[in-house]
Amino acid sequence: AVARQAGKVARRYYDDRINLAVESKGVQDLVSIADRAVEDLIVGTLGGAFPGDTFLGEEGGATSEGNLTGDRLWVIDPINGTANFLRGIPHWAVSIAYMVAGEVEIGVAYDPMTDELYSARRGGGATCDGTPIRVSDCTQLDKAMVGIGFSYRRPPALHVEAVEKALSAHCEYRRTGGGTLGMTLVADGRLEGYWEPHINAWDVLAGYLILREAGGWTNDFLADDGLAKGNPIVACAPGIKDALIDLIGVPDAVLLKPGKLSDAE
């Protein structure tokens, strides 16, 4: 309910985006009053319903003053895909994840432009608008389509190389500018995989759980302080996992951690 409410507010700002004040947080990293207003709504509503819980948001930072233990922690991106949002490109989403004792227990991603609500609870499967979803059963890269994200926190050559490798393997790719919907597209079988060399927790944690509960595979994003510092994300249908890892060439040190595989494994 909170995700839908936040999405409605964000959509009103989107429809009137010409009047939004926009600030730059860094290279090609924008924020507007819409992001802050939507995050305030989410934090205020959930904080009132669950007093004592803490919050990590893209715009507001951590209410726990840096002590991100994952104990009753909400991880929020009010508008994932702000650059798309501000340019009038209808590919952005509200992302809300809930962690208990370091485990992602709930993930919700709402796309106000399509009115699609993805949700998952750990061990309970994943749904889109209440209907169970599953990842693709594709087993060949030359029949697959993957999302390839980009981050200025890593050398641009990594992105260029990934695109070249994908095309050389006859694997189609998309760059859509939003990690949340990139993950949910894999979760419901519209894409076979998603890779980004660095992504923040608020961008990906809701989709991370949704994808795993839909039968997909991911690396252990939370390893090596991923909650606070971010990490690479590799997510895919199990049938192309080995081929995709070989294709991208992600080092084992940041890719796999024992005991943290999805149920599909």
C-alpha cells in the first residue's frame, strides 16, 4: 500500500516535471524535490507503523547513523531511475526492501507507469500484481537478452567490453537506466539476465529478493559490506548462469560466496 501511495505521488511530479527544481549529486547523478518528497512519505508512513525500525534511503541516508546491521532495516529508493524520470522516459520505479538480522525478508517494486507491483517474501515466492512469476527457462546465450547497467564508479571500459562480449556471443542486450526494473524484468522472464559493475543497496535489494524468489540466481550482493558500500550485481535465469559469468568475466572474489545461493541452485 505504501509503495502504491508513493508511486501515485511520484507520478504527479512526473506529469509536472517541467516545474521541478533539479540538483546534481555528481556526474550524471541527479535529484529533485520529487525524490525527497516521495522518500519522506515512505519513511514517515512506515516509521509511524513500525516505530523503532531504521531506514536507509538514497536521499536521506541512514537513520541509524551509519550502524547498518540489517536488524529491522528498511532500504528505500523513492524513484529508481531518476534520470529517466526527469527526461520523461517512462522507466522508473519505487523500491522498498525490508531486512531483519542481515537477511532481506521483503521486497516490493512498483512501476507507476504500468501500474505493475512486484513483491516477494523470503521463502514465499514472488508475484506481479498477485500472480506468481518465474524466471525464463532459456539455456543459451544466443537466445537470451540481458540488461547491462553502467556506473561511473567503475571504468567505462567495463561496460564497453560487456556489450562487445554480449554481441559477439549473439546475446541481445538492453540498457534501461534502472536497476530495480532491470531485476524485475529478469524475475518475470522478460530478460534472462542483468549485470552492473557497481550498484547501491537501495537500487537493487527489493529486486534482489524478488528475482531470487522467482527462481533466479544472483551473486551475494551483501558480501563485503555491500549494504553500505554497494557491489557488482549479476542476476540471471539459472539456465544461463555459467555462460553469463564466463562471458562477463567477473572475478570469483566478488562473485560467489558459499551458502548464499538461491533456492534454484
